[in-house]
Amino acid sequence: MAGALPLADPAPADGLLPAVATTAAMGRAFGVYVHVPFCRVRCGYCDFNTYTAGELRGTSQARYADQAIAELRFARGVLAASGAPDRQADTVFFGGGTPTLLPAADLVRMLDAIRDEFGIADGAEVTTEANPDSVDADDLRRLADGGFTRVSFGMQSAVPHVLAALDRTHDPARVPMVVRWAREAGLDVSLDLIYGTPGESLDDWRRSLEAVIAERPDHVSAYALIVEDGTKLARQIRRGELAAPDDDLSADMYELADDLLAAAGYGWYEVSNWATDAAHRSRHNLGYWRGDDWWGVGPGAHSHVGGVRWWNAKHPSAYADRLAAGVSPAVGRETLDGAARETERVLLATRIRDGIEVGSLHAGGRHAVAGLIADGLVDARTALAGRLTLTRRGRLLADAVVRRLLAAS
């Protein structure tokens, strides 16, 4: 099960936002995230807010689309009553869980509701996550015909014993098929990988990277495995059944990924993400890193508008009960003060290739730049030109860079 939600103020039953949230809203992009909290099996490393069929208690996958649509209608009313200007969704992202465990028709119905309530901008990016074994060619065609533009497949590895350690159920041989089907449907393709799994060697990781590059996706994500408290993987490591991830090996794996992807024509644009060109970067995720606005739909989903952040009830039955009662599904909310917003801005903007303007840092942060250049953590040329951009060594030590920028602030 996922960890506890953050501690904060109770969210108001009517969901109304303070005036600060809607100030200068037209200057910020607006996205919609739809959390689909269902999985066929629970992967041992995962602490996301997801549920298998036996854990649903009092609700069902079949009713989920109607519940999400009810929240979208509620959201439209809240934003209007709070004084927010009308803004179309520039990006939509269906994540999970495994969104494609729902019928394609349900996903399209939810997308249609976003279009009805907010509008979807011309050229918007509309993504769904999918497991390779959760879709077929017909599903992908239905999604594309319904307005989806992009699919992100949770490949994780091309090596069977690595997939087994992660409790992933798909056959690696299926990945080329689903990529081909997505291409034939006219969808852009991202492939997502995890590295640092117990028992995974550098050669295993090279094999996965080469398999990804052979498929020529538009976008690649590669995330270091994090052992989260409360997961099956954490218990296995604690009992000595599996070895903990090795930080040095994980660093070698990251460097190998960056080398191979760069040689194949992929440029990094965020610490864990690469794309063939700027047009194929994940615009939805860039909105998070740039501090834009988004409404998160679904159990446990988080939202952010103008420095106000809130999150929904975690369990699908509690979420459904609140919507049925006509009250906000949100259970907690916080309004970020100036210091918290600055910390988040530095933390997130530093991670992306566009970086952060040196002149926008506090005096102590600007003073820290010379030491970061000397330590090879930021690019000297761009820093001297006024923008802080991480070197590859800096990407490996991004958290340390942020601490140094903020410690002196």
C-alpha cells in the first residue's frame, strides 16, 4: 500500500480556492491529470496509490469513469466559482496504476468530459500510460481515434530475470509489437525503464537500452529504482533475500544510458528523460517542473493551482463516497508560502536542461555557483552566460546541487 498522505490543513468541502490561487492564472499553462488506480498485480517495488481487484471494497473498475467525470464537473464549477479564468487544457495525462485496464471506451469518455468541461487546446498532448500486456492493436486505434496522441509503455527492462525481480508480468517480446501497433495508430511512443534492480548487471542494463533504441521511440524515461518503505521489495531486502541497490553501479548505469541514448540521437531534457527532439519532450511533465497549474482527478491525486496544492481521498471507495455526497474529494490542502515556493522552484527548475537563471537566485545561491562550476556540477559556459545547467556529474548529484543553492539563501 502507498504511504500516508501529507499532513496539512483540511480541504474545504466546497473545494473553493483562495484568491491567491487564481492571480495571474492566464500566464500559466493548465493541465489535467487522471489517476486510474487499478493494477492487475502489485509490483514489489511500487508504493503508488494502486489497488488490485481484491482491494477495492465497495467500488469497482466498471464505475470508475463515471466517478472521474463527476469530479471533472465538480472541478469546472470550483474553478469558475473561485474566479479562475477559462483555460483549455494544454496537456492531459492518464497515469496509474494501469489506465489501460479500463476499456478504451471509458478512457475516451473521460477525455471527452475534459473536452466538454474545459476544452482541449489545438495541438494538445494527450498521453496514457500502458503496460505492454494491457493493450492490443484495436485498443490503441480506439484511443487514437478518441483524441489520444501519445502512449507511454512501462517496459522497465528487456531482461526476464530483471522483470521477475520487479514482479512485472509482461513478456519482453511483446514490446516491439505494441510499439508497432501504436505507430500504426498514429500515436507517439515513450518507453519507460527502471535501472538498479537487485541482480541486474551492467550488461543486463545495456541489453535493455539497446532493445529500447532498436524500437526508435520518440521519448525514453530511465528511473533509478528507489526502495520505498512498506513495499514487498523493502521487506525482501531487509530479510536479506535480495541485495540493496548499489549506488555506484546505479551511477554507472545512468552514465551508460546517457552515452547510448546520446549516440542514438536522444537528448536529455530532464535528469531522467530523453527525447528525439524538443517537440517530443513530455509537455505535461514539463508543466510540473515549471510550476504550472493542473487539476488531478482520482483517488489520491494531487492538484496545484497558483501555489495552492491539495490531494484527494486515497481509497477508491472513500473517493467515490465523497463525490456521491456532492462534496470535494479533496481531504488535505496547503498554500505554499514564499519560501516554500522558492525552494520548489529551485528544486524543479534545476532538474531540467533549460535550467534556472542565475540572476533569479538569492544572493547566497548566486555565490554558490562558482563552487559548483569548480566541482564540475554545472556547465561553466552557460553559467557565465547567466543560466545554471547541470553537467552529467551534476545530474547524478542533483539533490546536492539544490542543497548548495538553497543552503546559502
